[in-house]
Amino acid sequence: MTKLKRGPIHDNKPVKITVELPADVHRNLCDYATVLSHQTGQELEPARLVAPMLAGFTSTDRGFATARKSFSKTDQKKQQQPPSLNKDQD
């Protein structure tokens, strides 16, 4: 049997969000949950796959990692700068 990228789904304190998925994406998610359930022996709701899949996607996206570091450095520089003393801009 083909091994999927996703392994067992761990319990974690969730943050609730609502998303709309195209029907084909939902069908794929349901099929993925079925295959993964057979591989791991866990009963899985397709919705429980969304967070680990997004986490995997964002953790392997090099462009995102680079941009995130860039934004982080920019934010740190802004926080280190003293507030503007020019009161004419207020």
C-alpha cells in the first residue's frame, strides 16, 4: 500500500474557523481521510485533516519561510526605533 505524507493525527487545542471548499477538494479530503484511516487505524473526520495539511504546507514552503523571516526582521526594527518626535504629522 502507498504510504501517505500524513501520519496519525494528534489531539491539539483547536481554534475554530469556517471555510468553504470547492466540491472536488472536499471529495479529495474525504478520500484522503478514508485511506489514512485504513493506514493508521484511526477513525478520522475529514475536517481533522485540514490543520495538519496546512501546517505541512506552510512548513515546507520556502518562499513563505523567507518572507516570514523578512517580515519578522522588519517588525523588530520598527519596534526598536524610538517614537517620532515630529508632532506636525499627528
